[in-house]
Amino acid sequence: MTQSQETVELGPEDRAPELVPLNAIFATDFVQILVPVTTADTMTEVAAAVAHHVEGKRVRARPYEKVVIHNGRVVPAEMTVAEAGIAPFDHIAVEYLIPKGAS
Amino acid sequence: MTLLKREEWQGFVRDVDWTPTYVDYEAIYPEWHCGTGKVPREAWQGWEESYKVSYPEYVATQREKESSTYAVKAALQRSNTFQNLDEGWKSATKMHFGGVALVEYAAVLGELKMARFGLNGSWRNMATFGQLDEMRHAQITTFFGHEFVGQDAQYDWTQKTFHTNDWVPIALRNLFDGMITSPNVVDLAIELPFTFETGFTNLQFIALSADALESGDVNFANMISSIQTDEARHSQQGGPTMEILVEHDPVRAQWVIDKSFWGSARAFAALTGPAMDYYTPLEHRKQSYREFMEEWIIDQYIHTIEDYGLKKPWYWDEFITGLDTWHHGLHMGLWYWRPTTWWRPKAGVSKDERAWLASKYPNWENVYGDKWDVMIDQVNANNVEATLPETLPWLCSTCHLPCCNATPSRNGEWKVRTWQLDYDGKKYHFCTNACRQIFWKDRDNINHETLIDRFLAGQIQPMDVGGILNYMGMTPDTMGDDPDYGAWTRDYVGRAVEGLAAATVQVATQ
């Protein structure tokens, strides 16, 4: 009798969250900062984690949605760090999504 | 016996040398220390210092300098001058004492290396005087700083700084190990005497001396002026070395000088820029940091390198643009991460001070005013906690300083951009394009790990603010804080504010 040797590749959503330290900049802040997130965090959570250190502390808070930019593209809000392929030491920018016509 | 006249013997003794017969020349002067490279060994026979000195003359002059410096110190010890100095100026001196005292000692080792491996007898002779100079500088700086320890424990960092893993001395160790400890003597003579001492110590010793006198700190001005007179002599080891290197290997000469100029400029932006434009009381400022750099560093540097047939460095435009931003960003970083400093960084952004900054740097309000305004409003809302750090700034893998250099966008907005590099399975981040290029060209050299590298490798435990401060050697009695929040925030009390982060509510538990 033999047992099946078949292995199953787990998707990012099935793995335990892993720490992902990021190099991040928030909007017009003056400095890049270290922000630790996890592979399971969504972009909404990542944006909040970065904003926590800067928004209303060095950059005045604005009433707009925040987005994460990675490798030059805006990453959808519900996507997780793992799904977006954001790796440790990657650079991200968090920006306000300012509606047209708003100052 | 009649003594010979100076001119009858000096030409002979200044370059005494030997022709070895029992060992190979290479065994005495190994290439990895001497670094002659493409320069034929015999070419170094033409090395000649422009200002010649004998040992008796040296001793007499140095004795006189020491006597007068210590006499002024002794006289001022009986006055209350120190008590009347502005806190901002005291911080400038604490930065200087901590940042410089043991670098002078590192320079002793550099001079000793040239005194042993220099490729000409007269070079080795000059370096012997040079190491005596540097020993004096290490001692006088440590001694002068030590006097104040009893009155202000932060002065203890005069000696302590380079024995800690604070991020500032890590950055300086990285710079000076690259400039003094690791190079062969040819590169060392270009990096330390030619670039750093001829160019940049003027900035620290002449500009700060002027500001010290204006601020009433005669003792400090006296000390650094005395040091500068030695620098002016032993820095001349760079010139003859450069002359010979340029003739035989101009590409190497250009690279070594470009690299060391950039590293020096980054360090001075962090240490001297804030001292000149923020810490020195407004009424005592002689020139802005940019004005001083233009007058004393840039003009002189360009003339010097052109005299040797070299070109402006490839990064020149980036460097000139940075004169309007580097030290302002670094000042904001030093202030925001003030618990990691061994001085009391004053913000220096009252209305009058901002008007002065805007007059010297037309883009200052546009780039930095909005951030200071939020911090001012937080202080006035009694929420100083919001102006204290909960994470680390990202530190550049070349200069080890925070990545905080804004550049303009096409829409007029100033932003800090990423300069990154994937190399050997690792991702590196840099503060500027030139720091990235220097890292790439110099990648086989040993570089220190940045504080970020150490933190993420788990070398700092616990991995929180307390763990980081402890790793840096910070103690509650010496940790930096703003000396007077009201001095720069009271101009703005009562104005309408919005967009502030709320204060953390402390709830008492039963």
C-alpha cells in the first residue's frame, strides 16, 4: 500500500500572516519611515498603518480616501499585501485620492 | 660646536629615506597599505610639501598654542559665561563635542598610517606631525567638553558618543571608517587631508567659530580656532599626493575625491546645517548654511579641482539643489526623533525665524512650513505626544542618514522619492541618486549595517521604542528634548486649526 505523495501549494490567503517591514512615505511627509505590516493586511489597513505615524502629526489630515501605491500602480483597497506581491523592504507610497476640483 | 642654520640642514632631514637591501621593498611598503596602483613607485620621489616645518619649530609653536588656549579657558572658568549661553548654542557645541572628539582620534590612526606607509620620506615626516596634531585635537576637544559634565550631563556624550550605537555615530563611523580606517594611504591622503580637511573643516571651524563669538562662547571659538591652525598645516599632505596621482591615474583621483566630497557634504548637512540655521540664536547668525557653503566650500572646491585638471563631480546639480533641502529635512528629523539625540534640538521656527529662513531659502515655507505648522498646532493643543516618534526613519544605505530629501514634482509639489537598488538578493534604499551610485561603485567595500538593518535582523531587543533607545545608549537624564516649546509656538496660539491627530486618551484603570 502506498500513500499519495501529492503536495498542495497553499495560496497566500491560506498561510499564516508573516511580518513584512516596508519603506513607506505618506503623501507630502518629509521622510521615509519603517512601517511593519503583515501579509494578511489589506491595502486599507496598510494605508492606516502608515498614516498612523504621520497624518495629523506632520501632514494635516484630509477628508479623503487613502490609497497605496506600489511599483507605480494603485493597489486595490481590498487586496492583501501577499496578494499584491508586496515583499519585505519594498517601497510604498500612501496618497490621498483627491477628487477632481478639490483643492 | 656651531649650530647649522635651518636652511643648511632642513632640505636634507625632511626627506630622509633608506634603500633596503635585506628585505624587498614590497615587504616594507605593501601595496594594500600603500596603494600606489598605476603610479610608478619612483614618481613619489617628487612628493614635496609646500609648508616645511622642523621638529623644534613644531614643538615651540604647539606649546604656544596650547598655553594660550588653556589660559583663556582658565580665565573664563571663573566667569558665568556658560550659564548665560543660549540653549540652542549649547546644543550646537554638544553636537560638535560628541561628533568630533573621537573622530580626531580616528584621524590620529590615519596620520599614523601615512607616517608608516607614506611613499616618500617627507610625506611620512609631515604625517608624523599630523598625528601629533590630531592627538592634541582629540585631547583638547575631550577636555573642553568634560568641563561642563558637572553642569549638564549631556556633555558626557563628548566621550561617550562613539562608544554607542546611536544612529548619528553609526553614520559618522561609516563615513570615517571609509575615509580613514580602510583606505590605502594614497586614497586616505585624497579623502582626509585633501577633501575633508582642506574643504570641509573650514565649515566647522571658521563658520562655527564666528557663530560662537557672536553667541558669546569665547572658549569654544578659541578652542576650534586653535585646532584649525593645525588643520591648515597638515592638510597640505593632500596637495602633493593629488598632483602625482592626477598625473598617472586621473580617473582614480576623480573617483576618490568625488566620493569623499559627497560623504563629507552629507555629514555636514546633518551636523553643521541645523547648528547654523536653527540652533544659533537668530540675532547671532552671520550667514546661512547655504551662503557659507557657497562662499567657503563650493568656490574653493571648484577652483581647487580645476587647478588639478579635474572636473566637477557627476552629481553636481543634485548637490547644489540639496543645499536648499538636505539640512532642513535633517533638522526636522533630528527634532522629531529628539529622544535619540544627546543635545536639546530647538525647533527654531517662530515667526521671526521663519521669515529669516524664507529670506534665505525662498522655497522653505512651501516645502517645510506645512509640516512645522501641524507640529506647532499639536504643541499648542497640548498634545506634544503626537510630535514624538513611534517608528524609525528609513536610513540610507550609503550615508546612514534619514531618507528625507524632497525634490519638486511637475505640479509644484515637493516630495521625497525612493532611490532603491536590488543587489545580491537584498533591496537597498538611498536618500539620493548619488548615494545609490556611490554604493554601487563601491559595493565591494565593507559598509556598516544601518540601524534599520540591525533592527530588522533582530539585533535590537525588545523591538520597540524603548528597546531602540536602550540600544542607542540613551538614558532619561541625557535624552534630547526641545529646550523651550513656547519659544517657537506662542506666535501661533489661538489660530483656527484642523486636521490634527487626536491625543491618545489615558484611561486610569482600577
